[in-house]
Amino acid sequence: MTDGADIHPTARKPGAWRAGWARLPLTGQLGVMILLFWAVTVVTVQFWPLAEPLDMVGRRLQPPSGDHWLGTDALGRDVLSRTLHGAVYTIPIAFAVVLSAVTIGSTFGALAGFFGGWVDAVIMRAADVTLSFPPILLAMTVAATLGPGLQNAAIAMVIVWWPIYARLMRAQVLEVRTREHVEAAVAGGAGRMRVLTVHVLPLCWTPTLINATMDFGQVALLAASLSFIGLGAAPPTPEWGSMISEGAAKFYSWWIAFGPGMAILSIVLAASFVGDALRDIFDKRSVE
């Protein structure tokens, strides 16, 4: 009797997750691993054997050593601990901003593209006015008006980012709504909202997903920038932007800003790597 039962045709098929992982280029896999590291850090860092980020645990301005791998700051606090705990502030804010901007912008963009007329005119003119300002300047203005704080900084960033997704979703809806299956649904008597939600929107999300992934790093950078100039998290909160601001005041103690600076760089690069990988996988027109 043969051992054919041991080589069942489904036994060697990789799972969906493994197949998706295999399709990612090396840079995409690296980006995913970096983002997963920071996600795990956000959830578990309070359980790590680190010094408390607000405690003075060593001499002031101590360079990196075996006791303090990234040295200590001007108050004797451990820079490595503060950098890792800083992820708890920056990353959730960036995720919330991107999610809110995608939700608000995509909703308005879908309505503008599908219904047209005065709905399109009002929404797109509001988006055009918002996009006419430099993003960092508009974010600074809104955050300064609302007052310092991470919550107000997040609101400012949502105001900056939602028009991007509104225009992107509008363009996708305008293209999809002219396809034959949409026209068939309309001819079959389907309501306008059903046509939009069932037959149009499911085909419009890929560019939004790619853009949101790339924007994640940019939002984290903008959040740190607002904190750097005093419009985000305020000291002694271990937020990356405020830590870099503290390091700028002690220029020759380079290690104070090195940790949070490298953390921000890793987030920006990882989000860019993953976004590029998703674009190569889903957007066939970008692959020659």
C-alpha cells in the first residue's frame, strides 16, 4: 500500500498568512517586523524590566554605558526607558489620527464622487481650502488655537489629513461608478446608498489602504514635530518630540535625542517599506 495519504494535496498548501508574507519583498517584511515590534512595545513595555521613565536613576548627562545603554538626560532619567515608553504616546496617536482621517475623508469623498452636484462642490471646496495651507503650518495654527496637548494635536492632524483621503476616495468612486456591474445594479432597482456601499465602495479601498500605511509614519513625525515646538505633549511626558526638544537644549549630549530620533526614523521607514510593498502587490499598474 502506498503512503499517498501522507501527501494530501491540501497538506502542503501554505496558509493565507504565510502566502501573503511570502509575496512581500524583503523590505516589506522588515517594515512589518519593525511595526510589530513597536506595537508589542506599546502593549507590554510597562512590564519590561526598565527604570521608570520619570525617575532619576543616575548621574545627570551620563553617556551611554552598561548601566544606561542610551545614557541619562539632564535630570538623570534613563533615555532608553523614556524612548521605549514614548511609543505609548506617539504610536496610538498616529494610529488614531490615520484611522479618523481615513474614516472622515473617505466618507466625504465617497459622497462627493457618487452624488456629485452641490454635494461634490461643497465637500471638494472645503478640501481645497484646507489643502491650500502647508500641512505643518495649518497643524501648528489649529493646535495653537486649541491649546497644547496630545488630544488637541491629534485634532489638528486630522484636520490636516482628511482632505487627502476625500480626494483619493472621490477619484476612485468616480472611476468605479461607471462600470457595468454598477449600471446593472442601478437598472435592477437597487437604491443609491445600496449601490454605493455594496457595489462601489468595496472596489475603492486598495489605494486608501496603501496611502494610509505610508501616512502612518508621516503622522508620527508630525506628532513629534508638534511636541518639539511645545504644541503636543508637555514635559516630563516621555514623548519622542518633547525628548528631542530637550536634547536640542543639550546639543553636545547627543544621546538624549538619539534614541527618540532613531525611533521616529524606524517608524517612518517601516511604514514606507510596507506601503511600497502593498502597492507592488495590489496595484498592478505600478508593476512593469
